[in-house]
Amino acid sequence: MIKNLKKNPPLVICLSFIVLIFTGAFLLNTKMASVSGENIGFVNALFTSTSASCVTGLVLVNTSEYWTAFGKFIIASLIQIGGLGTMVFLSLIPMLFHKRIGIVERRILKEQVSHDATKGIIKLVIYIIKFSLGVEFVGAILLALRFVPQYGFIKGTLFSLFHSVSAFCNAGFDLTGNSLMNYQSDGLITLTISSLIIIGGLGYTVFLEIYRHRNFKNLSLHSKAAISISLILLIIGTLGFFLLEHNQISMNNLDLKGKILTSYFMSASSRTAGFNSLDLSKIQEGSVIITIFLMFIGASPASTGGGIKTTTFGVLLFSTISVLRGDEEAEIFHKTIPYDALVKSLCIFFLASGLVIISSLGLMIIEDGRFLYLDILYEIVSAFGTVGVSRGITSNLSYPSKIILIILMYIGRVGAATLGIGILNKKTKKHTKYSHGKIIVG
């Protein structure tokens, strides 16, 4: 059983997240995790643990007020482990004891960090750990410039570390009680948090290439696509939020600087982080649709974020453009898109779309019309995209609905394709080839 399991890296990754989630749930369901000294209930603990481990940010209770220092530490630990990746974190143990990491473990690590070979995988893992902790440390220092004067040295430092980890891992958990709504016009907080979100969401391999080449022209097709699509989505989101909200009740207390900062922050955060600087119950329906669109696409591969991924969207977008232009082959940046990348992108898109539609209908039936469909769709995509923003319905959902969201957060983090391959993986490949047939489409 274990021997066969080791031959299936995707399944190992999926199971490792399950172990992390249930471990966190048992710890959060203890009396010492809550301020009241009462158990939160296993389903609620499981929901919170899944949200933290899968770096989502959907919460059932106020993180700042409900959880003790122990509970907050568990949540922060789950965010860090889930953000880095379970197998990346576990690889630290043999490294600390100077033990050799075997070929099977290297294959699992290769799968988790989306690397194309086992060669050099340990160096990449060391880089990922150093890069992540380094960025989080710098982010914490910048946040401390604001939080330490406000909360005092110890509390301000802990606040800075927690929010830096939460932002870089694209988790969206906060200790302020109302996310970042009190810092709408604060450039230091807004730009630091949004920068951490963007860096965490671009992926480790992109920044490794930037460090090595330091020239956009010399980057790989993957990095060019990830950066370009991320920038396009950031601009679209910023303009969309500003045009829709700048003269509405959600921003009527802000000056021009505050409106621009808030629009930029909401665009960066909506893709996968889950922080919010606007009252989401007051935003326009157009802004809700923009957020759903951004959440569904999400971050880039080998990052801390979820969604179908920017490169998946890019492959589908540029393939569509190529078809409309009558090109024989789809291309991005004068490079032909590999056929397997196109097929995998289509698979991911349809799996994700199907999950979202079926889950939305499921919640509509379970909740029996208690919530608007747009609010339910918002919640579903937020869970699948591991974003964590909500229109305020999370804590009012029934247990069956919470379980659906738990499953969605889990699938969103490990990846629908990874989970499917892990479960349906065949020991023998099918080599039969059939003659080409004709089918009319469009």
C-alpha cells in the first residue's frame, strides 16, 4: 500500500493536506484554543483549519476576538505550512538533520512545486524556504512601522508577523477584526500588504528567473505569461473597482488618493488573498462580478494562491485569439503553445467551472433561498479560488453548506487536476491510437 502510494506523488500531496487539515481541526477544537474556554465544534474547527491550511481566509468567527494566543498560533502555523506546501515543509526535517532526501521524496517535491525535473529540486526547495521567510520578514518590518506605535512593541510585532505571513501566503486572515477597512488611505499598510499578496501570488519560479536573468526578454514563456496576465488583471481590476465605486456609498468617505489605493488593493487582494478594505455588503453588483472573475482566475502556478491560475487563463485566451485570427497554431510571445498545455488548461477550466456551478446549485437547494444567488456564487468562487472574501453569509450557513465549502477550499488548494490525477492515476498507460475523425464545432 505504502509502496504503491509512493509511486503516486499527486495522491501523496492530496493526503498530506488532509493530515494537516485534520491535525489543525483537532487542535482548534480544544478548550485552550478559544477565549471562552468552550469547544467551537468539530465541523467549525475543521472549516477554520481548512481555510487556514488551504490559505483561503473564510472565517466563521472573529479571528482576533474568538481565538486565544494558542489558537492564533495554530492558525498562523497552518497558513505557513499550507502556503509553503506540506511536502516542502516536511523536507525541512531531514535537511535540519543533514539527512539525504530520497528519489521518491524528490519526485513528490517536484510535483508540489511544479518543477519539470528532480534534478536541482533540493536547491529549489531551499530557495523557496529562504525566499518566503525573507519576504515575510521584510514585510513584517514594514508593517511594524505602523502596528508597533499603534499596539505597542510586543503586540505590534506579533500583529506584523501574522499579517505578513497571512498576506504573502495569500490567506487573508486578519487580527484587526474588520480586515483592512481602517487602513483604506494608509499607503504603507495598503502597499505593503498588496505587494506581499502579489509576490506570493506570482510564484517562486518566476522570481527565481527574474533574479537570474533580470531582463523580461530572457525569461521563460511561463514567467512572461504569468507576469503579463497578472499585470493585465491588476489593471482591469483597479480600473473596474474605481469606475464602479468611486462615487458610491462604499467610497464616499475617501479622498481621491484613498479611492485609488482602495481600488488597487481590492484588485490585488480579490485575485486570491481575501483581505478587504471595502464593506463588501455595500459594493455594486458590477464590482461583485469583477471580484468573481478575478477570484476564479486566481494566482500563478507554484505560488501560494488558488484559482485556475493566470497561465491557464492565458493559454485559453491566446489560443482563442489565435483561432479568431486563423492561425494554424496558438502562440504567446512568438512561442507556440504546447498541445499538452492547451489540453490541460481546458481540463482545468471545465473541472473548475463544473465544480462552481454544481456547488452553487447545491447551496441554493440546501439553504432554500435564504441567500441571494449572487452572494452564494461569490462565496463558492471565493472558497474554490482560496480567496476568503465573503458577502457576510459564511457564519450563517448550515453544516452541509460548510462541508461543501470545506471540500471546495481543499480542491482549490491541491488543484482539481492534481486531485483527479492522484485518484484516477492508472498504473499502465493506454497506447492504442485511433484514426482521426471529423466533427463540426461552433
